[in-house]
Amino acid sequence: MTETGRRGAWRATLAPRRWSIRTRTSVAFGGVFALLAGLVLVGVAAATSQGVAVSLAAGDLDGLGDPGVPLPFEPTGACASGGCEAATTEGAPQLVVSDVLRRQQVLWSGLGVVVASLLAAAVGWFVSGRMLRPLDDVVETARGITASTLHERIGSTGPRDEVARVAETIDELLDRLEASFEAQRRFVAYASHELRTPLAVQRAALQIGLDDPTPAQVVATREQLLEVNRGSEHLIESLLALATADRGVAADATVRLAEVVDEVVAGQLARADELDVEVVVARGTFSRVRGDAVLLGQLVRNLVANAVEYNVAGGVVRVHGTTDAVLVVENTGPVVSPEAAATLTQPFTRGRDDRPRASEPAGGAAPVRHSGLGLAIVASVARAHGWSVDVEPRGSGGLRVVVR
């Protein structure tokens, strides 16, 4: 065990054990009742003693206030020889009755407080048990939920109290966990499929292209393997970017979005010229934002690169900001249905159409293999910054992507 582990175990050993809520409620019931009952009885005893003293002084107790009446106890000491005649005066009955009354009050009051406190503790134990029973059901249900049973819910049907709110909170947490687990399963399945495909291509190229090859076949096989390797490298980089975005924003600095856009567009101009696509940037429309400059650069780069690649020869890409949006990227291109546009932010989803794109010219630039993670990364980066992404198809073709 490491030093940190031993220190944690030592602290756990020394930490005091806390009583359960039910035990604490029971003790609180009994203690508070005993305190209140004691205060009431002290007040009653004081008032009763004062009343008895007043009554004795007024001679209300028949026979005890008359001079010469024998006292209800035997004289001792000097009083036995007849020197305590004053003991039969008016003050003696008051002294005797007050003393007896005080002892009886203390005895029965203490016994009554103890019994009442025990009864109050029992009532507290019973009431708290009834009140906490739904919470025990919530705990038992939550303990039984595992990764394979995330579809189960507590579904509290009791009154709308604190326990019901706890159950609803746990159900909402389970909803998010189930969605996250399901997305993770899909992502792993898609990634496995995408990574398996280039491996199969490489194996086939090695087995067929290098089986007694000619020099031309060796060159062709090398080019094919290099292209598959570049695609796999791009896919892995995209997966790492997506994982980084899903972890959230590590830095929260002020970023000049205009500078990020200028840098990204400058890096895409060569590819845009190659594909005969014009990139138009509306400078002066971008605001400063709070976030991670690296992730924001990835977001802008993916949007502009997709808009350039999924375009048509002679097409246009427009990049600008608005008063109610952080960034807007519009591009001409093939017509995309609303149903297909709604799925483009999901991992490994690629746009499909029958018209040639700018990245697939008849005899020009070579097409670029896309991983299908571009807009998924954009959506993850936007979520990490507290934004949303809307992908809208344009009526004349292409897309309008709004980050707000």
C-alpha cells in the first residue's frame, strides 16, 4: 500500500462513526422532550411550593396551624427534654409539609420525565423509520443498477417531498449516464469498424500487390499503402481531438475569434484554390469569446475544411459572425436533405449525394478521405464551451452551420 493509501486508511480509522438519521432523530426527540418537560416541571414545582407556603401561612391546613398540636415526628435531642415548645408553633407545619412535598415532586417528576423521554424516543424511532423507508428503497434500487441495467429507474410514486426530489435527481443522472454509455458503445463500434477497414486494405495490398510484383506494381502498392496510412493517421488524430473536446475546456481565456479565423483560412487557401472554391471572410463581424484557443482553432478548421471539400467547382464559402451567433459558415455544394443534415454531427457520419464534389474532380486534385468526425468534433467543442451547433441545409445546395 502506498503512503497516500495508508494515510487515507488511518484517517478513515480515526474518523468518528456517525449515527444513522433514524438514531439521531430518536435521540433528538427524547432529549428535547426531556429538556422541555424538565423546565415545565421545575416551574410547576416552584409555583406549587410557593402556593403551599402561602396556604400554610394563612392557616388553610386544618389542625396543623393550631398551637399545641403534636408534630408528626418525634422530637430529638434537646427537644426531647421539653426545651422545644416552640416547635409546636405556626412555622412547624409549613416546614414539614414543604419538605415532604418537595421530595415527592422530585421523585415522581424525575420518574415521569425519564418515562416520557423514553416514549418520545420510541415515537421518534418509529416516525423516522416510516419517513426514511422510501429513502431506503431508493438506495436499494440505486445499488442494483449496473452498466448493463442502466435502463432501470427508481420511479418514485410517493408524495412530492425531499425523498421524491432525490429520486428524480438520481433518475436524471441515470438518463445522462445511459446516454453517455450508449454514445460510448456506438463510438467504440464505429471506431473499430473504421480502423479495421484500412487494416484489411493494407493486408490485401501486401498479399496481392507484392506477390511476385513488377516494379510498377511495387510503386502502385506503395502509393496505396501510403494513402491508407494517411487516412488512418487522420482518423486517429480526429479521435484524439474528439476525446480532448469531450473532456471539456481546460483553459478559460479571452480569444480573438477573428485572429483564429484568419489563421485557419490562410491555411485552407491553397486547397481552396486547388478545388476552385472561393473563401470569403466578413472581417469585423467576429467578437471575443471565452474558451480554449486550441479547441476553437479545431472547431473553425473543421468547419472551413468541410465547407471547402464538400463544395462544387466555382463554389463559395462564407465565414462570418452575427449578433446572436459566435460563428456562421456557409457553403455552396450538393443539395442535402434536412434529415441528412440533422445526422451530420454524429460520429462517423458522412454526407452522401450523387453529384460530384469539388474534392472529386474529373482530372484535378486528388480526393481527400474524411473520417466522418469533423462535425462531431465541432459539436463536442461547442458543448465544451456551452454553445450549440445548428446544421441547416441551403435550398440551392450546401449547408449553413451556425455556432451560437
